[in-house]
Amino acid sequence: MKHSTLVVLAAGLGSRFGGNKQISRVGPDGQCLMEYSIYDALEAGFDRVVFVLKADMVDTVRELLGNRVSKRARVDYAVQDFHSIPNFYTVPRERQKPFGTVHAVLCAAPYLDAPFATINADDYYGKEVYRILHRLLSEARDERDGAMVPYVLGNTMSRNGGVTRGICRVEQGRLLQVDETRNIRYAEDGAIIGDRGELSPDALVSMNIWGFREDFLPRMKLYFEDFLKGLPQDELRAECLLPVMVNDLLSAGEQRIRAERSNDEWFGLTYREDVAIAEASLKALHAKGNYPKKLF
């Protein structure tokens, strides 16, 4: 694999968090979570980074992190806004919410000329995930071949409220199904429940870590266009999401996704109360020697 790109999805509104959680400084030297992800990805062999951002965040991310990262890798900035929506669809005037992670990747498409992986900017995934993704992408044979790294549901929960996870069915290293499930939370008795009932803490889940070849982007574009064609004209919140797209294309036999579990630690910022956990976890990782004081 000549090149590989990390796509950092950082254009979400952060409504549950109450602010721009993507740039919250939670590391002991003022690092944000995506700085660790980029560091680990470059160490694993990725050599390019694309930030997908709201327009008003580009200069902030460039000054906070991008200029330093650009000394080690090519860095590009893609804006996720309504200007890139196909002309056949009229965005409702009242809509503020972005159109989801499939659209986010398509906004980055002009910069994607090599296999790429997607991550959330507000999650810490550990080091192993990037080595797995880099290897799986290097082994992809054609445009239908993709990759993902599932995590154990019980290790991805927040004690501060419900979360959304893609519940995965994996057999013999292949993803067979992913069911996007919202409001997964702890019940009073400690059980984990979602909108459709109790879930096993050992269930495998997707955390928006996906790997695709660049020649898969045209199929992704068609999927997004079909999504828009099916929306009511007054729809204000519906999103086109990567796990839903993957599940649909798996069902149609149009995609093959290799899945290899990571045993690394995960934590993230969904709620403001999650900040203290992230700060303590990163401090411990530095104390163990996992990271230098300054990453870039």
C-alpha cells in the first residue's frame, strides 16, 4: 500500500456535550483526543490526515494541531456543510444538523486518493486499532473490500447517559451485520439496555472505525444520493450513517468487511462529565510511557 489516509470526523454539533468537544484539551500537556489518534495512526503507517470540520473550526484546528501534524504528514481540511449537497435536493431552511458520517466522508473525497480509515475526533481508540486497520487495508483486493475494528460494548459505555453503538455480528473474521442502536444505557440493576431491550456487555460494537478503498467512494456517493431522494422535504434531523450504509450494502452483497477485534482501552467524550475520565486515563497512559510529553 503506497499511501493511506486517516479521516478525522470532527464536524458534529456536540449537542449532548454542550460545545466543541473535538478540541477539548484533556491531555496532560493540553492535547485533544484526536491528537492521540493521529499520533498512533502515523506510528502504525498512515501518512496522510484529512480533518472533516465545520467551516468555523478550520482555522482553530489548523492552529491547534494541524500545523504541527503537517511537519510529519500531509494534512488537508474538508468542510462539511450544505454547499456539497447535490442540486436535486433542497435543504430545509430550518435544518442545522449535518447529514451524517457518509456525507462527511464524501466531503473529504477530493483528498482521498488512497485507502483510508475513518475515526471520531472525540474518541480514544488505543494504538492497536491503527495497526490492524493499516494491515487489513493493505490486503484489500478490490473496491468492495473494507475493514472495521469492533470493541466490546461493556468497555464503551458512559456512566453519564445513553450512547449510540452499532451492534455487530461477526463470524470467522467477517462482519455480517451491524445494527445501529440508540440510547444504550445502564439500567438501575446494572444491566445494559437499548431501545429494543437488554444487551450483552460482551456484544461487539462498531465505534465508527471503518476502512475503505478510495475506489469505493463512487458507490458511497450513490448511496448518499439515494438517501436524500428518500427524505421528506421537511426532514430536519435524519442522518446518513456509515454503519447503516455498511449494513445495507452487506445485505445486498455489495460489500465485504473484514473485522478484527482490538483489545485496547477505549474512552470518549459524549457528555461533559466524561472529561474527568479522559483526563485521568490519558495521564495514566503517559505515566506508563505509552506517549511522550509532546506528541507533535
